[in-house]
Amino acid sequence: MKVSVVPIGNSKGIRLPKAILEQLNISDQLELEVENKQIILRPINKAPRSGWEEALQQMNKNQEDKLLIPETGTEEAFEWEW
């Protein structure tokens, strides 16, 4: 697909067709790389903490989910006043 390079202030840009943006679920940011004289654009679709659930399940399966720092006390050690 050919696209035109258009002026944007002192810079230049390209317009991406709406259909492509929707197909790739692109809203407002892309990852851009220059590699072998090519511009590579990738959608940034990962949600924060994506994959954490699977990683934690794997840690549990491998018994790697033990506390690194022992608990410093219990609720019984404190006298609460309201």
C-alpha cells in the first residue's frame, strides 16, 4: 500500500487508514523501529501486567512463591484501639 508523506509542523508524517487502525486495535501509540533501511511500526497492545497471572501460576506450580522476607508480626502482636 502506498501512503503519502505529509507535513506536520516542522516534521512529516503519514496517515494510516482507519480500517488498518481498527484491524490492529491501534489507538494513539505505535512502536517505531528503523531496521535495514526500513521503518517498522508495531501496535502496542499489551495491557499493564499482561501475562502476570500465568507467570504467578507457574511460580506456584514450581513452588517459587514463598515469601522472601518473613512476616514481621501478626495481628495478635498489636493492640488495636478504636
